[in-house]
Amino acid sequence: MLKQYCTALLCLLVVLGLCACSAQPAGLQPETPETAAETFEPPAVEDTEEPVLAPLPEPETEREAPAPHEWAPAETVVLTEDQRNLFAEATQALVGAVYTPIAYLGSEVVEGETHRYLCRTQAVIPDAPYLYAVVELYEPLRGELTLQKLTTFDFEVPALGLLGGWAEPETPELTEEAAAAFSQAAEGTDYTAVALVCSQVVSGAQYCILCRDNAADDYALVIVYAAADGSAEIAQTCLPLDLDQAVIGAD
């Protein structure tokens, strides 16, 4: 009897175990290392654009220095205070005339530097007219400034600033009107305008312009007449009196 009871109990336990296995949800399988590797997905990484670097600025190029013994025209003819002081130092010992710088024309590199100016001159005598000249002065590496050359033009102005007479501008740069008149009048010539020396109001206007004569490789004063109707012509060309004129001596 006891043997039968034990057999029945064992059968009951087997049935209960089978029922527990059948109650597990369908499709749920115990995870193994192989299945875990197959189902793992790395976290998504947001796309990031690579930073765009701004291009490096190009290095500034220095203005090419003039070769030795080569004249370099000035970037602007308007005088600086240093250029005025240099001219005053070079001409302070001159006697017989007053020299006033009007424009700075350029320089030449030698053993030192040679400077070129446009200046107004007037003899120290009553009622002396005004003249205009190109002056070259030499600034050595050591030593004193010296005046090398004075080239005076064949152009006289009895007085400046009178009504209807010649008048000097505030700066030697060409005005728009003077530049337009010169461009029309000098078409086809070898003249290049450098500086406005003086002007005169007549029935129209006249402009005295310092020009570079490219054919002669020298300077000239060109008088341009601009009529009221808009036409313009060269009225007169004033050449240097003497290209090798000696400088007035110093005491």
C-alpha cells in the first residue's frame, strides 16, 4: 500500500513540473552569449560636420624699393612736415633769393638720398616777380645737406592772389577741373601731369601745371587754357632756362 502511495505522489510531481514549463511565455528563450552579441546595437552617434577653417590671410607684399641711381616719383606731391624741414635746412644758407617749397617730386637712392622739390623763388629786391624752379638737394649718410641743382622755368608771375591774376592752390594736387582740362589739351603729347602750380580765372580758366616731358626726360611748365564752352588747349609751354644752371652760392 505504501509503495503504491509513493508511486502516485511521484507521478503527481512530474505532472506539476510539466505544467510549470508549459506556462512560460512563447518565444522567450534564455539569453546566451551568442544571441546577446547578435542583438546588441551600439548607441547612435549624431553626425557632426567637420569645422571649416578660414583661409589664412596672404602676407602683405612690401612696395618694391627703387634701384640705386633710379628716380622714384613721390606717391603724393603734398609736402610733409619732415620734407619741409629738410628743405629749410638745405636752403637756410642761401642768399639773394627766397625759396619756398611747393611740392615734393621724388627721390633717388645713392650713397644717401637725393630729393627733388618744386619751389617758388623770388629775388630779394623790390617788386621782383615770382619764378618757379625744380630743386635737387643731397642728403648724405653722414655730413650736411647740400643743394645740388636749381632749374628755373621761363615763367614769371608779377604778383599772386590779385583779382584776375594767378593764384596758388591750397595743395599742389590737380583739381578735377584742372585734370580734365589737361587730359583733353595734352592728348597725343608726351606730357604727364605732376602738380598744379597756379591757376587764373579769365574768360574761362588757365592752369599752370608742372609736367614730366617723357620725350625729353625732363620737366616743363604747361599752361592749359580751359574755355567756358568746355574745350581745352595748351596755350604755352615754359621750358627750363638752363638745365645745368648753378645754384646760387652760400656764404
